[in-house]
Amino acid sequence: MIKENEPDYIKRMHEELDMLGLRIEKLKAFYNTRYMRRLPEFTCYLMKKQLKQMKAYQETLKLRIKYEESEVKEHEESTGE
């Protein structure tokens, strides 16, 4: 399904991907200071799981962007001919 505002949709997904990357880096930095902060084991466990889920979502978002961009390109090629 081609939307009229698809380029804006793709732009928002790129922005979300950038923000997610920053959040992952912040969480990694915080996780690396877990011993200095004396965080409980369960908290460390939860942070590790959260980091894993964030990375999985990052990969999913990359695939969505790739798919949407190919759909836009395909639509432009079909209407341009």
C-alpha cells in the first residue's frame, strides 16, 4: 500500500532508528558502570535483557526502512514509465 506521505514516514523511521541507536549507546555506557554503581544482579539482568530487545528492534526497524524504501522506489519506477 503506497501512502501519499510515505517519504515523511520513512524519514520518521530513520529518526527513530537514530534515537534508538543513541539510547542503546547510553544503556551500554550505564551497564558498563554497573560494578562502580553497585547495582543489584537482578537490575543488571533486566538491563541486559532490555539491551538485547532494543538491538532486536533496531534490526527490525532497519528491515522495515529497507522494505519501505524499496516499495517507494518500485512505485516511482512504475509511475515514471
